[in-house]
Amino acid sequence: MENYVKIKNLSVSEHLFKFINQEALPGTGISQSLFWKKFDEATHNLAIKNREIIQIRRKLQLEIDRWHLNNKDKKFNLKTYKKFLFDIGYLKKTGPNFKIKTKNLDDEISKIAGPQLVVPINNSRYVLNAVNARYQSLYDSLYGTDVIESEESASERYDPERGLEVIKFSKNFLDNHFTLRSGSWKNVNKIYIKNKKLTLDTYKKSTNLKIEDKFIGYRGSTEDPSAIILKNNNLHVEIIINPNAFSAKSDPAGISDIIVESAVTTICDHEDSVASVDAKDKVNGYRNWLGLMKGNLKANFEKKGKNFVRKLNPDRKYIDKNGKEERLFGRALILNRNTGHLMTNPSILLKDGSEIPEGIMDAFITSLCSLHDLKSKKNSKNGSIMIVKPKQHGPEECEFTNTIFNKVEEVLGLEKFTIKCGIMDEERRTSLNLKECIRKLIDRVFFINTGFLDRTGDEIHTSMEAGPMIKKSEMKQSKWISAYEKNNVAIGLECGFSGVAQIGKGMFAEPDNMSKMLKEKINHLKSGANCAWVPSPTAAALHSLHYHEINIFKKHKELKGRKRPEFKDLLDIPTKKTEIISDKEVREELSNSAQTILGYVVRWIDQGIGCSKVPDINGTNLMEDRATLRISSQLIANWLHHGICSRKQVLEIMKKMAKVVDNQNKNDKFYNNMHPEFDKSIAFKTACELVFQGKDQPSGYTEPLLHLNRLIKKY
């Protein structure tokens, strides 16, 4: 499958070897010989420790399984269970209070609260869309979604009534957050700058902003500006004035659009949202990352018979109140999510013939690519490399991540703590020991985020032997998940994150249901999050409105005294207690989960698509990645293990749902049907393995089976 080049004690895929030597290293000041010598030594030493921590995971899981089996006929005793977890080292004693010491973080991390996008790194067009989503049209975001209701909402024809509703909504937004001393933005018919103040004429009189400092500049002339730049809660808003534009025909002030600062940060993902199984896949992702770090990434594509080239947006120029030219950073601050500690990759073989741990490879190569930005500072103005690290299990693994980053800095000649770390709080052992996890990365941490989807998958797997789990829909209301979400914020505030680092919340998974998102996602800010994940640039624009409503740093002050959730609630295991689940409920849950699994897996295996909109059993499009797959596969595996359903029943439902998925994808010319030749479909085989072998998968992860079968499909 791979052609390898022997270098030192490593066998490196030709694709990767050429990429590093010919594309990544030139311009860094690091010679090929020095890089490969140090990289060889470092990876071999780190790989030993990597194998050790995976063994510790397995040992702890076996101990927990054994405890539940030994106590299955006894009434659950929380005190005894907690002592047991401490005895085996799963739980760690909490040390003294501390504040994080991370230095050189950019304002987008420390001072600006706003939406966060996550984008698969292997699709250059998507990557550029996400990074360029720093500024988005509010008019387009409203008109093109279900936030505005009208009869013509699904039509390609322009609906004037719908357009007026967009303008009305936008003017209300201005009235709420850029309030005039008198009157409403709806009645403004002229906008100009007088005596360094934003001045607005209505039909009755002239007025100014109630809080004048929210006006920071303009484009064009003071008498006839083409844009007005406003600022609220550290987020910028641009009012575009162009009376000749189609969208301004009904606006007395000639406002043609309102541009809102949207995706403040974007995570470029090498992990859950990509299907990256070999050197070609990895190099594709690394090359896109390198293009971002050099600032020259481009994407060529065709749309409606026309060819387009997409590249990174420039900074946005404006003139401040004193006549001085200023700039706004035109792109999201780009973060990089590496893979976790579990998986290995055939791109590089170690001296014993084993595959390199993928997380170690990612850390070295993505950081090597980031050296180009450290010179230009087009991304991180403060000279930091920001890596989000997923799927860490407890403090020892966070300490190992710190060790990896220490070694990367040594090999690349970087100042210590140049590499910053985002901690995904998405595994049970990390949640229960979060403060100690942060302590291990005290000089690097820039981010904690609740990944409730993976966290649910791990909750099911860790307590697999405890009993049958509640349904997926019931998980969101369970005691442990509420405690987990609150605990993440509380500990972040205790450790001094406010005004320094991000406290994040997870994804809104319904990309076509923006009205619902607008109603629900403000709760993330109310809970204390200063960033939250959204599924698209449009969603980023709409979610940004929430950050104008709530000053998150004031909210942090309100929450600092809040009592942490009870630790016993974090330990609450979501098993079914005494209630009996009906045959109908079983069939519905199995059908829903099977359809989700198949809809995602068939694209992953057959087309190498790691994240996409997958219609559920009712036809509602949901953003699916490996985290959602982990939940569905683990739930069925749990129910099989406890006799809630049978293997025969599950297989019948999988075949039935395969027909449904085939039909949902009938217009996809690249799609391969699973029905009726199930035995010939690698995708169908993989989906079944994820369920029937789910109990035995490490931490319930889906990657081992997905990677194996994708390689079989490819080769």
C-alpha cells in the first residue's frame, strides 16, 4: 500500500517524505538531516510511553468491568464505588488551587468571545470558507435560513416581503445593541460623521449613538461613508451603505447589508471529521495546514459552469475617528486539532516495524508547518501554535501530551511553551479529574471544551457491565451530563480561564434548523461559555448575535461564586433502573441508531467522507462524525450485551435501515448501494462490526474498525 524511504531508523512513506523535505522544511531554517535525526530519536522514545498509556486505559477498563460484575447482585453504593475508583488510580486526589500560566495568547482566545467553527482539514474549499467566516453577511444569513419565515422561503425567486423581514430583524438588532439617543434605526435616512461622532438623521432630527464609543470608524468619506464600523462586547459590526444595491432599494438610509463578526476562531480538524487512514490522506491534510500557515492556500472549483478560485481573505481596512487608517484581522484565528493517543498510522514505520502513533506524528508535522506562521505572524500575532488535543483520559495522559510538546519544541528549536494546548473534556476520566488535567498543562492550556457526544459514548462504554443504558434521547436529561457541563465551566473559572483562555461548548448538530439554534444556543453563554461550536459559517453569523446580548466576562463574575455540581452527580451511571422498555421502544431505538450508523459509515468507508450532513430516520439532516457514531454503536452494543435485543433482531433492522439509507442517497452518483448484496458491501460489514464488536473496542472508539475497513476498500 505504501512505498517507503529508509531514513535513520524510520521507514517513511514516499508521499510524506517528499512533502516534508520539499514543502514543509524549506523556509524554516531546519536542515533535512537535522530534522530526521532528531525526529527519529524523539518518536522512538515517545512511542514507548504512548503504548504504556494505552495499556493503562485497558487495565483500568478491565478493573471497572470486574467491579461491576462482582457487585451486580448488590445495591449500588456510591461511596464504595468512589473508593474503588480512587484505589485503582482512576480518580486522583485534587491538589491545591492554582491559576493557569499560559502566555502569549491572542485576543481571539482571551478577550473576544464568539462562535467557533470546526472544519475537516482535508477539504481546502471548506477550510477556506471556515477561516474566511470571520465576517459574514447578516442579511444573507437571515434570508437563506428558517429564522425568517415566509411563503417563498424555499423559492429561488426573491421575495420582497421576506427581504423586508430581514431588514426589520437587522434594524431591531441595531436598536438593541447600538441604541440611538432618540428614535430608531428604522427611521434613519442619512448616516455621516460629524465632529468625530456617528451622526444619524431621521425625518424629525439628527441623533447619535447612546454609547458613542461603540462607533470606532468608517470607510469612504465622513460626509458620505460607504461603511460604518461599530463595536460591542469586543465584536465588530459593519453597516454597509450602498443606495444603488438591490438590497438597499427599500432602505431610506441606503443600507445594503450588515456584516457581523462571526467565526472568531476556527479549528482545522485532523481527527473526528476526516477519514484519514494512510500517507496520501495525511499529506492532503498537512498540505492544507501548511497552506494556511504560509497564507497561500487556494481552492479551485466550478459552480454553475463558472470557475472560481478561493483564497484567504485580506484584512479589513477602515479609518478611525481621528482619520488614521486601521485594520481588522480578516480571518478567524486558526487552531489545529491533532489526533488523540490511541491510533497509529502507516505513514511512518518505527524500527521494530510498528506504525507510528498518529498523535505524535501530527504534533511534529503540524508544528513544523506552523513555523512558517511564527515568522510571518499572519495567524497568531503573539507567536503561538495552538493545538487542540482530543480524547485524553486523565491527568497522566495530559502530562504525556505536555511531554510530546516539550519534545517537539526541542526538535524544532522553539521557545518552551510556544505550543499551546486545548483540552477536549470528552472522556469520563478527564471530566472526573479535570482540575488535575489542567494542572498538567498549566503553562500551555488555552481551551477546555465539553464534547458531550464523545463523552456520552465513553459514559456508556466505561460502565458497560453496570447494566442496560437509557435511550439516547434520555441521555441529554440525565443527571451526569448536567453536572458535567456545569463542572467544566466551574473548574475553568476556578483555574483563572476568564479573560485568559476559552471555556467552550459543543456543536449544534442541526445545520438546517437555524431558528432552533437561535433560540437554544444562547444557553451556552448563560452557562458561562465564551465560545461554542457551530456547523457552518451561516450558523456562526447567527450565533454571533448571542455574544452581543451577553457580555460573557460580566457573566463570569456572576458565576464565580456558584457552587460546583455535586461530585456524586458526575458519577451517576445512566443505566435503566426499574422501568421496563417496550418492544416498540426497542425497535424504534434500534432503527434510529442503525440508520444513523449506516448513513455515516457508508460515506466514510466508500467515499472517505469523515463528516457530513446525514439525514436521520425522519429525514432531518444532522451533522455526523465519529462522536455521534460512537454513541449509537455503543448503545446497541450495550443493549445486546444485556439482552435488551438479540443479534438476529439487530441484523434484521440493520438490513432494513440499509435500504432506507440507500434510498436517501439515490441522487449521489458516487454512492454504492448496500442492499441487496450485503455480503459484498464493506460499508455494511463495517457498520455491523461496530455494533457486534462494540463492547470490545478500546473505550468504544470507532476508529480502529473504520480505518481497517477503509484501507480494505481503498486497496
